[in-house]
Amino acid sequence: MGIPDFSRINSRWKISHRLRTGLCYEYLERIFVLLFFLFISAVCQAQSPIKLSSTMAGVGTGMNVFYLEDASQTYTWEQVKSAPLSSHFAPLPKGKSNFGIGGADYWLRIDLKNNSKAALSWFLEVPHPNWDFVTFYMDGAASQVGGDHVPFGERAIAAESNLYPVNTPAGAVQRIWVKLSYALPGKAETQLLLWTPDAFFQHYAKRYFVIGTFLGIGLLLVFSNFLIGYSTRLPEYKWYTLYIMAAMMVLLTNTGLGYRYLWQGYNWFADFAPILFGVLTLVLATQFTRCFLNTRESLIIDRLLQGLLVLGGLAVLCYFLGGREYALKLALFYALLTVLFPLLGIWQYKKGREDARFYVLGWSIWSLAVFIAVMRNIGFIPADFVTNFSPPLGLCIEGVLLSLALADRINYLTQEKDRVELQHIQHLQQEQVMLERQVSERTVELEKAMQKAELLAQTDSLTGVLNRRAFYEFSEKEFSSARRFEEPVAVVMIDLDMFKRVNDNYGHATGDRVLIAAISTLKTIIRNMDLFGRIGGEEFAVLLPQTNLHDATELAERLREALAKMEVKVGELIITVTASFGVAFVDVKNESLADSMSRADVALYRAKFRGRNCVEQADGSDCL
């Protein structure tokens, strides 16, 4: 055997040694980097303690709160304060304490430090009163419970919000956990406040004063409007009174006073109350709007408001089907849509309803308050004193303004009543004249002849409608009345199409029968209050009191359709006839009756030119 080459072996050993040394350094470097990042992570997750003081008056915890969401609702205190769940706590996202509508449990953790030289007694408050269960934990102390599924006698402090009394020794650091949970989904507001006892009880007294003021104003509005509604029998007052009462119940629900004084111990109703009274308030507000603004005048708008009523019913139905989360979201969506109600008031105000002005102003203020409440409930804006009490404040202001709107409504209805009574008296007078004429005809033959002559002087002998002179005479009187009371008036000119052919082809006797049948058909549609006269051979005119251009055009269209469907049988012949119509709205302030009839006549000729058997509206440029 040869002698081994130790120099080559030593060389290989040195290379292997260097390789192992390099790998060792590399592993050490990686471990160092890992430890460094763990240290940085721990520093980032470090929870700075809140400094306690003897002057705390609703101090917010803000970014000092760490939270853990428990979607499964299964975590225990022992689990959340130990690894690995303890490392999952994170600061509130962007400092916002509202997580919207949900059904998860929320664990909150805060660290506190008393830097003073004396022990400090203070309160930790969860101000949102509608949590079903609120549990406070602290090492070395018994847990405390709250929430609107817990009777007031079992709470640490009997208050509408959830309070946890804490004693912190001098120089001590404490960690507190708070568990917030719902039996059914609700608004996940996780705000925490710190109070000294004196500051809290002063705040509590001021809060009761503010709520009591709102309730007092609400009761005053309910009582006064109930009495007015009872005496006037106006349905608007009934809906308004019920609406104010429902809104007051919403205030009691959202402040926790309802649970404390009305339905304590009825947990099912505590869960249902926010849905019930919220939806009921919106439904009654919608019904009041429909009644006050008389939205039945517009079928589309009234159908939309009826759709909102259906939406409220769906919200309640979702609750009973087990979908409380969807019920709350539908109710919030409903509330958001009511922000558009002032537009309905503006629509009616532009139509001449001056009593809608206070409705627009009052509902605009309420809409702003509702918008703030919805944004607060979905977590878009924080929950504080201003956002919590904006809805009741808006309700009080709106209630006063709506009371003024209802007073305006009474004045408006009184004026309408006087106008209708005046018209009724005028019609009674006309009927009385006709009755006296008939009685006179039966007494003396001479008087019969005189009255018959007078009647013949006013009516067309063939058709029985007013003749040209009588039509203009009565129309001028109606026109003067409309000008005096500023009432709308419209005029319709009618001309039978190609009527000369009927006379030429079948004779004047047949033409007269067709003419009489046409007039009889038109008279079945024209109202008793309208003036109908024969102006020429086959030309007629109708004066429509208290009628706008739109309604007059619709009436003319019905007259046209009735004529087009009419058939006159003369022996074995079946004769049909059509007519052309010109419609004009009378500007009672700026034109005479003759001017408006001229414009209607121009529109009539335009209908002839465009093919006959149609209706044309006159505009300001139409004149003869």
C-alpha cells in the first residue's frame, strides 16, 4: 500500500470546515432577523395604558382599545386572555367604535394606569344600551354583567347604560376585558367611556333633563294635536298624533328607558322594540305624508309611497322569520328613503299648496336628523351626544313646524269649503230659477208662453243646448266669477268632420238626426256645471269651470272617442261621424273670453289640418 496523501485530505477538511462555518453564520443571521421582527411586532402590538385621573368626564378610550371579533360566539374569557387568541387583539379600525349591523360577539381589552398617589374609584361605561349581554372581566375581581337581557337588580349599577365600577390602587396597572354580545343581530357599537362617579351622575342628571324635555314637548304636541284633530275630524291629525307617539317610543327604546320602565324582563320585546317602533314611526310618517299632501292626485307618487309601506312590512316579516339583521338593514334603508320626502312637499307647493311650506321646512330638518342617525347606525360617523340626540331634537323642531303646517291646512280647507259652498249656492240659484220657471209655466198660459219664448231664446231648437247668444252670455258670467276668485277655466271648441257630406248624401233630415245623436252622446260625458252651446251649424263650444288644461284635454279626448264609437241607424243605413277638437286654457287675468275661444278655434283648425278626428291644445302664440 502507498502512503496516503495527507495534504489533500487536510485541504478537503478545511473546505468542509469553512462550509459548515458559513452555514452556521447564515442560520444565526436568519434567527437574528426573525427575533428582530418578532420584537418589532411585539412593540407594534404593545398596548399603551390609559392614564386615569380624578377629573374623568366621559373620556373616550379611542385607539387605546384593542378588540377581538368572535363570529362564532364561542370564546371564553380564559381563552381570549391566553395565547393564541390574546395575540389576535387589534386596535379599533381607524379608531371607529361602530361595526354596523351584525351578530358577532366583540371582546374589548384596555390597559389602565393610576399615576396618582391615591387609589381611584371610577366607572367604565358601555353607553350603547341595546346590547343583550355586557360582561366585564378583570383579574382578581368577580365578573359583572349588564345588557338589556339582564334585570336592573342584577347589574352592578342600575343605569340605562352598562356601568362597571372599578377601584384602581395608587400606581397600579390594570387590564379589563369587556364582552359585548347579542342573542339576535343588532348595532355593534363598541364605544367605551371613563367617568369619575361625580362626573357621571352629573352627566346622568343632564341626560335625564334633555330626554325629559324631548318627551315633554312630544306629549304636548300629542295632546294639542289630538284635541284639534278630534274637533276638526281631519285624518291628517290622527296620523300625525300617532306618528309623534311612535317617535317617542323610539326615543325610549334607544335611550334604554323603555326597557327600564316599560318592558324590563321581556327579552323578546327588548329585541323586537327597535324594529317595531322604528318601522312604525316610518310607516306613520309615510301615511301622514300621503294624507297631508294628498298624493292620490298623482298615481305614480302614491304607488311609490305605498311601496315604502310594503318595505316596512317586509322589515317586520324578516324579523319574525329570524332575519333580525336584514330587518334592521331594511328599516335603515326605509329611513334613508324618507330623506326625499321634502321633495314631495316642494312638488305640492309648486302646484299652489301654500300649506306645504311648513311641511317642507319641518321635514327637511327631520330628514337631516334621520340621515345623521342612519350614518351613525351603519358606523359612518361616530356615536356621541350630538349624533345620539339629533333625531329627537329634529323631531321636536319638525313637530312644531308640522303643527303650523296643519294649521295652514285648516285655513286652506276652509277657503276651499267657502269656494265650493259659493259654487253650490250659484248652482242652487240656477236650479231655483229653472224650478220657478216650470212652476210659472203651470199657473198661467201666458207665463208659459213667455217662459217658453225665453227658453227658446237661450237654447238651440234642434239640439236643446245653449244657442250662441246664451252661451256667450252665461260664459261671460262664469268667466267673471273665475277672474274674481282666480279659478282655472278651460274652453273646448268642437267641429264635426265632413258633416256636409252627410247632408249632401243622405239629406238634411238624416243630418239632423246624426247631429242630435252626436249632441246626446257628448252631453252624457260633459258635467252639469259645464256650459255647452251650439256656435254654428256643426260647431259647438264647451266652457269648463274649475278645470286646467290637462283635465280639459283629457275630457276632449273622451268626447272624441265617444263620437268615434257612435253609430246612427237610419233605416238600414249605419252612419258614423268624427269630430276635431281645439282646447285652450283661459288666462283669466290677461285675456278675454273671446280671445281664449279664438285660440281654441285656431287649435281646432290645426286639428283639421292634421287629419281630423284629433285633439289639439292651444298655446300662447295661437290667435286669429
